[in-house]
Amino acid sequence: ADKQLRIGTLAPKNSLYHRQLMELGEAWRAAQGGNAKYLVYPDGSQGGEAELARRMRIGQLQGALLSVVGLREIEPSIAALQTMPLLFKNWEEVDYVREKIRPAMEKKFLDKGFVVLAWGDAGWVRFFSKEAAFRPDDYKKMKFFSWGSEAEQQAIMKSLGYTPVPLETNDILPAIQTGMINVVPSTPYFALASQIYNSAPNMLDVNWAPIVGALVITRKAWDDMTPEVQKAVRLASDKVSVQIRSKARQEVDEAVDAMKKRGLVVNRPTPEQMREWDELAIKLYPRIRGTMVPAETFDEVMLHLKNYRAGKGK
Amino acid sequence: MLTNIRSRLHSLWRFDEVLSSSALLLMTIIPLLEILLRPLLGKGIDNAPVLVQHLGLVLAMFGAVAAERNGHLTSLGSSLDNVGNKRFHTADQVFAKGSAAIICGILALASWRFVASEMEAAHDLAYGIPVWWIQATMPLGFLLLGTKLAARSFSSIVSKVAWGIALPACGFLLAAEFDGSAIMLWPAVLWLIAVLFAGAPIFAVLGGFALALFWQDGLPLASIPLSHYQITVNPSLPALPLFTLAGLIFARTGAAQRLGAVFVALFGGGVTGTVVAAAILCSFFTAFTGGSGVTILALGGLLLPLLRNAGFPEQRSISLVTSASALGVLLAPSVPLIMYAIIARVPINSMFLAGLIPAFVMVAFLLIFGGYLKRGGLETTGNVQAAHFDAGKAWAAIWTAKWEILAPFVAIGSLVSGLATPTESAALTAAYAILTQTFAHRELSLKVFAGSLSDCAQIIGGVMLILGMALGLTNFLVDAGIPDAAIEWVQSVIPNKFVFLLVLSIFLLAAGALMEIYAAIVVLVPLLLPVALSYGIDPIHFGIIFLAAMEMGFLCPPAGMNIYFASAMFGKPIRYVAASVLPALFAIFLGTLAIAWLPVIATGLPDFFAGKSPW
Ligand code: NA
Ligand code: NA
């Protein structure tokens, strides 16, 4: 049969991510030659993030563009980049730590049978709520959307007095309209695209956690390529990685501006309130260490971050 | 001594019923515990929603195995049963069930490959149980199904054992050898068509088609069990067995009689009152029983004498009960309504709200255009009473039936108010049915309850198996880019939205006549929904059109279930019943067109609740 490369993603058709994946495919096809067939399945048409990981494992798909929600189905320690709240203050810190842990992380993925082609991100998670809220305690009387698959996270939230309501992504909008949930942690880009901000028009201006993702392909598909093809794919992936990161960050700012024009209220906490948030995060870390994030990776990330901040003289 | 051993063997043989019923019972209890524990903060059941979803897989696999024994696996129908002699009939059965057994063997291998890939990345579900333990029920279930299907058509113990092992093993080894290499499609398709008409279970034929399609491209066969697994662990899916359980319990207690009394009291005893009452009652009851024909069995014996007493002719009475029993599909919490929401990925509560007004529009169309309100042709010899309304009698009937009347409010209210997730709302409704019928009416014995659990597991097990296999088929269509191609083709042929809706309604009438409703939903919705969206049709609106059209399918041979149920229930030939429902079919078609052309009938209510202006 002709060579095939089949890639799945939740990203919408014709979005930035989809276009970048198509460009990568052109590079692969040119290098591969012949009747090589490149297929991208956008819009989650091959299933959600966990399902995409499964379809790669059985060999139906050769690759997927995933966020940490899907990547952790392959290698749990990746959660360190996305599930530790208020750990990263800005993209520079995320980039620095990611570059530091990248060789070891890519090795772990390789051992699990996957090659990481490109890293990307999709903005910061912020809290969108029905009522205005500024302090951690303001959220205790509210009900949070949480992914049904993230059991440890729900246990941690419950133990701190918060109320997670496990749902699927498609249930968010009706659930917030009917009052089953009143807070949705979401990136501004997703809040705009899904219209969540219409029903939850208060955004807390705190960068809770970054959404980090990667394009992975199976080791089998990678080993099937000749060294020349591998080189061409690497080259194209590096370009894709840069494009996705710079443009995605720009789209996040544009999303907030667009929502503000249509009635979004941005709530900025005072320094006093911000301190309460940091205190909450510090209380959370020991609970996350060893449950949601393996202890070893957790300590490593903390160390890199300390070094980075020391190097900047802070 | 011997009988003792035999009865023990007998109960061992029924471990599938015990397992699937226990899974269903846990699926009812766990969400209720979560509702109670949620306000108390702290710990509830570990990973409760995902645990309940995985219980759904256990329920599906073992429920289907039990359904095989009791002959509850859906097949195309006994179309060849009347043809030829006994020897031909036996050969037909051996061919159909033997082929299904081979397919089950292939599915067992494919599921095992899937489970093996999951073991490489093992996760815990809850309480230290690895997810793959639950997933392993798939290869196990398919092997059991294959063995039982193969053994079923032989009479001697030796040939039962021999064929029961040989046929599934044959499929298993064949797939182990050739998985991943491309095979020819056409021989497989011809074989499967023969298997379908010979009367093999639908799930085996759908699974066979999915296998053949993936196989011809050399794609991994494990794709099909993966799709099956993903649907059984869908967060909304537990609502299916739970609402069905509630419906079965109401159907097996005196609930039907009590509701019948209310509607007759409210609409008076005259012809028109009785007709209107019968139509609404049938719809109402079908909402809970899911249009599986149970309504005709539960209400037919009650309504036919009532209509006859009011002077309504026999054929029109049978026609009314048969056709009105098809209508509740649009009324919450019907199973097809939930199923559409799952497949189309729209919120269940929006679908519930959207179906409410169309359900009554359909009743109105049926009564008016079906000619049931015509005064001509009434039998004056009948015991016609003057139509008058007795408030005291009505109130007494309502009071007696108060628990049943409140049931839809429990189901829809808990969901629309945001108090419960779809699964929790369904568990609440099931518990409500169990508790009211046990304690308020004292009509639900332990034996009836256990029977309801087991029957529910068998019905849903059979449905979920069809659903899973059909989704494997759908996944191939997505994989091959067929929905995109369909959009392009349809748009080039039909430029206008209104013409598209007309063509759609006619196409769905034909599809409904040929396909069982659940198979139609899972196979056709993923294909047609993107096309409808490309014409700017709202997915909720499309779902209501689709289900309205499927109501016609209940009345159209060869797959029109209601005709067969009515024929059996009223002891009339199929041709007599089929002819009697022709005016109803016409009326429902007009109703479908009205709903299709006036979107506000469907979208008005959900938009109102979402705070959007419908205009
Ligand atoms: Na089905
Ligand atoms: Na049908």
C-alpha cells in the first residue's frame, strides 16, 4: 500500500493549527514522493484527546496534535507543564522550563513509542464566572466545570472546599446556562469560540496555568521514514512549532479584546487578593506532587524555575 | 440430588444476567450517592462518573450475552421463516448464526488487540482496578456470544460443543493471521447481505461490514472495538439504561391503568375525548418505553375496549393505538432523543426541551389528518356516552396516579434546573420509579424488580452492541472522508434549503422503513448532520426532524416494529394492520414537514430557556 500519514486533532478545521499541520504534510509528501497520502482529521472527528492517543496506539492514526490532557495518557509526567496552578508567571518561564526538561521528556515519549515533533501552546487558563469574583474564597460558593477524566484534580478540589462538577466539554454551555456550574476554567480563545463568555461574563485576570501541547507521531511511523525524510520532517516541524507558539499567543490577546467589546468584564485582583491566590497555590503543590504530577518531575520543574528566577536576579 | 446440581448449573449458566443486572443496580446507586455527598464536600465515591460509565460496558457486554439466550438480539426479522420447508429453515439458521459466530470470533481478536494496546499504558479506574480489566469484558463477551450463537442452531451436545468452539475460533485465527493486510471487499459484502437476510443479529452484520471496510484498506481491526468502547464509556450513555429501567418498571406495575384512567377522566368518555386521551396517553407512555413497541403491549389491552365502547370502529381503533404509540419518541426522556444527543454531541436537556412542542404538534397532526376525529363511520350500536366532564372523578383519578404523573417532572425538572447531570437525573428517575411502585403502590415485588433489571440489561445490551458496531462503521466513513464528499455532492444537486428538507423527509421515511431506529440514528446522523449543517440547519432542529421522520418508520414494513407488535397483540394479520395505519403515516409525514419547515416549533423552547429570542 501507499505510505500514509494520518494525523488527528481537536483543533477546528481551517484554524491556525490545522493550517500548520497541512504545511507540515506538504513537506512530508514532497520528501516522501510517490503516492504518499497525508490526512488530517480536525474538529475531533477521530475522537477526543484520550481517544486520539488510543487510536495512535492501535495503529489507526500515526500522529496527533494534543494538549496535555491527551499527552498525559501517553506520559503522565507531562502534567507538570499544565496542571500546576500559578507556577509560571509568563511565557518566558514556560519556555525556559520546557526547554530544560525537553530532552528528558522527549526520551520518555520515545520509550513509550512516540516521537515529539513540535511543542506548542494555546494560551493561559483563566476563570470565567457568572458572578464577579476576586478572591479564592469567592469561588467556594460556586460550582466548577472539570473534565470527567481528571479524577485526582477533583479529589484535590473537593478536599479544599471547592465543588467540581465533572462534565464533558460539550455540556459546558447548557450547564452554565442552567446553573449546574458557574465557573469555567478556560483559555480566552476557547471562551470566545464557544461563547462561554456570554453566560459567564466575568474573567479573573490571573494566569492560572498555561495550556501546553505537542505534535507527536508514533515511533513506528517515524522509523518507517528514511533519514532524508526524517530530516525534512524535523525541519518543517521546527517551523510549525515557532509559528504555532507566536501566533497562538497573539490570538489570545485578540480574543480578550474581542470579548471585552461584547461585554466581558475583566476583574483584576488587588495585591492583597493576589497574595491569597499565591497562598492557595502553595497549599495545592504538596497535594499535586506525587498524585497529578510524579514527584521527581515536580521537583525538577521547581528547581529549573528557581534557577531561572535567580539568573534574572529576582 | 440431580435436580439440585442441574438447578445450580442453571444459575451458573445465568451468570451473565447476574453480572449485567448488578452493574445496572450499581449504576443507579452510585450517582445517587454522589448527589447526596456533593453538598457535604470531602470525599464521595472515587472517580464516580467514570466508574458508572465503565459499568455501562459490563452491562452492555453481558446484557447482550443474556439477550442472545432469550432471543432478544435484534435481527432483520423472520423474513425467510415462511419460505421453504423445515430442512431449509434449519440450514438458514445454521448459516445465519454460524456466520455471526465467525464474526464474533474476529471481533474477539480485534478487541483483544485493543485491550493489549491498553495494557501497555495501564491506568487505574478507581480503587486500584485497572481500566483494562473492564475493557477485557469485550473479547470475553464476543467469545461467549460467538460460542452461544454457534451452539444455538445444533441440537446434540457433541455438535453444540464442537461447533461452539470451532466457529468463533475460526474467526479468531483468521483475523490473527490477516489483520493489517488488505483483503477484497466485495466477497465479504455479498456474504454479509446473505447473512443479513438469513436472519443473523444486526450487530453482527454491522460489525461485519465495519470489519470488511477497515480490512480492505489494511487498517487495524482494533479500530472497531475502540469505537465500541468509546461509546459505552460516553458520559451521557448511562442515561439510556437508567431511563429504560424506569420505563420498564412503570410498564410492569399498575401505572398504565392509573394513567389511562386520568386521561379518560380528563377528556371525557365521549368518542372525541377517548380518542384524544388515547393518543396523548400512548405518546406519554412511549416517551418512557422508547418506542420499542412496549406501549402497544402495555396499553393495547386497555385502550382497545375503551375506544370500542365509545363507538369507534375496530380497524380505526387498532390504527390509532398502533400509530399513536410511535409518537412519544420526541417526548422526554425517550431513549432515541438521548441517543441523538449523544451522537450529535448536543446537550441532552436542549433536546428534551426541543422535543416537547413537536411531540404535541405530531399528536395534533395525527388526530386531524389521520381522520380520527371524523364523525362518519362511527358505530352507533356502541355504548356511546354523553361527553361530559366530571371534576370529582377526574380529581380522584389524578390523585391515584399522582406518582406516575410526577415522574416526567422528576426526569426533566432535575435536568433542566441544573440540579443533576444527565446520568444523575436518570438514576433519580429510576430510583423514583422503584421507590414509588414499591412503597406507595406496593406493586413492585422483588421478583418483578429483578426481572426488570435483567430485561433492561438485555434490551440495552443489544442496543449498545448495535450502537458500538455502527460507530465502528461511522468511524470508517469519517476515516475515508465520506461526510465531506456527501456535503459536496448534495449541495451540487440540491441548491435550496426547503427542497433539501423535503428530500430529507422522504429519504428518512424510506430509511425508517428499512432500518431499526437505533441503527438509523447511529449510521445516518453522522452522515446527514454535516450536510444539514452546511444548509444552515440547527443541529437541535435537525435532530427533531430526524426523530419525527423515524416515527413514520415504526409504521412502515419491513422494519416497522409497531405493525408486528400490533399484529401480535390484537391477533390481526400484518396486512390488515399495515393498511389501517396508512392515513396515520400520511399525517405523520405532513407533521414532519411542518416541523422541518418551521424551525421555531423545535428551537423556540430551548432558545427561550437559553435567554435567546427565537426571532
Ligand atoms: Na443502535
Ligand atoms: Na424503523
